[in-house]
Amino acid sequence: MFQLSFLNAGLLLFATATVLPLLIWLLAKKKPPQLLFSSLRFIKLSQQQEKNRTRITNIILLIIRMLIILLTALAVARPMLAASGLGSSDKHPPTAIAIILDTSYSMDYTQDGSSMLQKASAAIQSINAQATEADRLILITRDQNWNQIHAQIYAEKIPEEVLQTIGISWKPLAWDEVLSLANQKLADAQMPNSEIYLLSDFVNEEIKLKSQYPIAAISIGKDVKRRNISVSEARAMPQIVGRNRQQTLEFRLNNHSEEDRSEVLIQAVVDDIKVAEKFVSIKARQSSLETISFDLRKEGWQAGHVEVLDEALMADNRAYFAFEYFQNPKVGVVTNSHLPRSLQSILSVYAGGKDPDIIDPAQLNLQRIQGYKFMVFYDVGLLDMRLREVLNALDQQGIGALFCLSSTISPDLKAYLEQRFDISIKSYNKQSRNIDFISPHHQVTAIIADKQRKYSEVKGFWEASGGNALISAGSLPLVLSTTNSALWLWDMTGDSPFFVDPAFAVFAYRQASVLQSVNVPPNELKVGDIIRASELILPSMESIVLPNPQYLLQEPGLYTLNPGSPQAASLAVNHDYADSEANPALIEGKIKYFSDDFKHEIFMSRLGRDLWKWLLVLALILVLLEILIVKLQEAKPNIKEQS
């Protein structure tokens, strides 16, 4: 088997000039004029023989000239012949290579003192070492912002300073996006030979390879047996009974390895100060909910992280949290009647054992709402202008509002709530329904979403449709939420078994906590979410002012929202922990896998023996042969004349 390739394949176009001598010969050929001679058989026979000899000579010359042009064109195109009998060659033609570097956080796994990302950088330097001035290299990562600056076409080598800017992508691009970018860049390079190399640990991915260019994989750490522990879902536990300054954090510890781990050190850090630590043991392939407690040193925002000390993969060692704490938060209740026992008790617990302030709707004004952390509206009667003014003021001042319904509601209040929560309130239902949905994504309900409940029955509620339901029963919403308010559609005066379940107490406490901090997005924040702010302090402590109030969260950590203002708040942002579990990737499409010693396999378009010199020598021999034939043909008449 042999393979023929060309260094300058574009110059093969000149081989079409081979037909020029043939065209000239055909077009320039003229039929000689007919002359009448006497019928002499010998003369005619002599003419016919001479004519045949001339025709053969001309055809030979025509073939020689066509071969000279063809061989010269092939020599200029630089043909390279690779065959098993000719031996191997380290040469390669000018090639454009798009290197796609996986920068998902699984590549931060460290073994023998080097992370997978560092090993991938070393592989790129090996490619650099074998590139020539005629090659073009393109480096593409799974970080969109990095690609916008550095994903360029480099001559010969990728600069060292570019390699030093590579880091982990907390929201990595999908593989089809980076492959599409690679195809685009290779098309821009306009090289006759183009290849794509994938540098990845190939875990937790579904990759569909679509490209007109050959694709090869350089697997980084494919045989590594990972020993990884991660921590996630750190949350402050509500203090339902006996509020004090000792706070408990709940978190999830995950052992992703095949071996048991004992004496794993866990730390809690608040405001960059280690406040607690403990040792935990966990079985192989297990996940467990753990707690750690510490003493609060101040009121207001508490922000920090729970950390597991595991050096194998540090990117998933932290779970960030932020919550607001007040020993005795002030709660106001606007109502025309006595509070139901269940509502009274939960508000007293939240206020640190103190009963909430009861405000008659007739005495409500803007001065009365000052100092409250949030307001509760229960059985307020008519929605008059005074109440509308107060509700507007609460929205402007960032004070949360909880609307609790009784068995009756005025038409104007009903219309107001329908507009505020984007729902349609229908009729009051005295029947019992079991709760069958609790949102696992909202801060209010996430803490109880996966908990077992002894009682789930609710008796008496308003039927409604639409809105953002946090809790529902049989597709009917029971709890709804907006940016700075919540609506409970169940009747608090009803003797509902759910109200005595521990899950209700935890839910109600979390509802009050979130309404106390209405400037904080209600959902647990992750990298890739968008928040609204006029100013931010990033995890790097860099302060930025936002001309556009929307900001895309790009890294995990602690953010300060609107610092120095009354709406200042701490935000805990975590990332997706999917890459902590290393599962083999699913790859669809044609791909070549390089071996561990890939240095002699890169630049897949290998060349064989260079033939251009031999082709030129052969063309020169044909030129000499043509000259010789022409001279011999010219000498024939002279020979005849001498004879």
C-alpha cells in the first residue's frame, strides 16, 4: 500500500496545461493542397512512406512535450510518496491544527503533583515543539470569554503567555459549540491540510463529533483512579426552638471514590475566619447530610463556606452560603381579626419569642411600617387607598410582604392579588388535599423538598391557577412567590394536619427569612444565573459599577450586592457539581485515539519521500530527447541530398 500527497496541492491546477501541445497540434494541423501528378506508382508509394514516418515522429514529440509539462507541474506541486517499503518519515505538510482544550473543572483533578489541565498544557507545548513556520495553530477552550480574546490563528506556535492565561471554566461551553468554532477557524486558515485535536479527560460528557476535518483525541489521565470528595448544598438551618447565637449549617458530603474515607476534616469559615471544624467518616460511593455548628459574632449578613480538605480535586471542596440573622427581628401584622394559632406561633418563633405587632388597617400609615423586617397581611378587609399606598411603599423600601388568606376575601383585594401574583383566584374549597409538589429550587422550600413528611393534608384553601407555585396539591397552587412577596392560599384557621408537621415550621421560618431579605434572589444562585444590581463586589474583592443592572455570574464564591446602600446583601453563588463524579464520556462519531506517547502521531498528514527532484530530472531527460529527435529529423534531408 502507498499514499501520495502534495505539499503544494493548489499548484496541481497547472497540470491542465499538459493538453496545450495537443490542442495546438490539432488546431494548427492543415490539409496540404492537392496537386495533379502523372500516375507514377513509385512516387506515390515513396510519399506515403515518408508521410507515415513523419506522423509517428510528430506523435512521439507531442507525447514528450505533454509529459514535460506534466512532470514539471507535478514537481512544482511537491509530491510525497509514503509506502511501507520506503520507511517512515517525520515530515509533515503545512497544516492547520485546531486544539480544543477541555477546561471543565474535572480537569483540575491533581495526581502526582500535576493537574489534568497542567498535563494538557504540556501536551500543547509538545505540539508547539513539532510545528513549523508553515503551520497554523489554533487553541480553543470551553470558556467563551477566553475564546473571544485568545482563540486566534497563530503561526508556528501558540505563545507561552497565552497558555498561562488558561483557567477552569465554571460554565463550560457545550462540545458542539467549540467544535463549530474549530471548523470556522480552520476554514479561515485556508490550509490544504487541517486537523482537530481534543485534549480532555473525557468524563461526564456526551460528545457528537461533526466536522469535515479529521479529529483525534489526546486523552489526559484516562487511567487515573480518582479519589475525590466534594461538599455541596450548604444551608443555614432555621432556629425553630430556643433562638440563640449558635448557628447550625447543613451540608452534603459526597464520596466519589471506590474506597471508604475516615477522619475527613470539615471546616466552616465565616468572613474569612475559621469558626468550626469536625472530622467525618464516609463510606465509598456514599452521600450523606452532615451538620456543623458555630457561634454567631454579630447580627446582619453571615457569609462564608463549608470546606472539605481534599487535595485531589479542589474545585468542588467548597459550598458557599449566605444568610441574614437578627436576634429579635421586628414583624408587623396588619389584620382586622385575631391571628390563627398556627400563624401566631410561627411568627412568635421567628421574632425570637416575642409576639408580632398587630396593626389595625384603619390605623395603618407610612410611619407605622418603619423598622419592620417584613409585614404580614391577614384578613385586611377592603383594599382602600391607604392600604395601597402602604403596599407601594413596602415595594419601594425593599420590605417583604406575606399575604395570608382567610375563608373570605374582598373583590378588590382579590383583583389586586391576581395581578400581583399573575394568577386567577376562583372559589374557596373546604375539602382536604394532600401536598404532592414542593419546589426543590427555591430557597424557601429547597430545605424541605426531599424530606419525609408525616402529615401532608391541607383542609380549606382557595382554588387558583397560574403563577409561580412553590407548594401545590393536585396541580392547585397553595403557596406562590414573586420578587418581594408571597401568597398563602390555604386557610390558616383550618385544622390542617400539615400545620403540625415539622416541615411546615421549617417552611414558615424560611419564608420569613427570605421576605426579610427581598433584595436577594429567591432561588439558590449558580454560575450562569443573572442577577440585578447597580454595584457588585466580586469574590476577587474587585468592585464594579454596572451601567446595565443585569450581571451574569461567572464564578462561584461570595458576592456583595449594592455595597454601602440600605439594600446591601451577601450572595452565595455555587457551581454545578456534576463533574465531581467521573463517569466515562459518550462519544459519537469518527475519532482517532492517540497513544500516551503521541509525539510521533500528531500532525496526522504524514509525508513520504519527496519526488520533485526525480520528476525534474525525468523532465530534463525528455527535453534532451526531444532536442535529439528534432535534430535527427532536420538532418534527414541533408543526408538524402548527399546521397
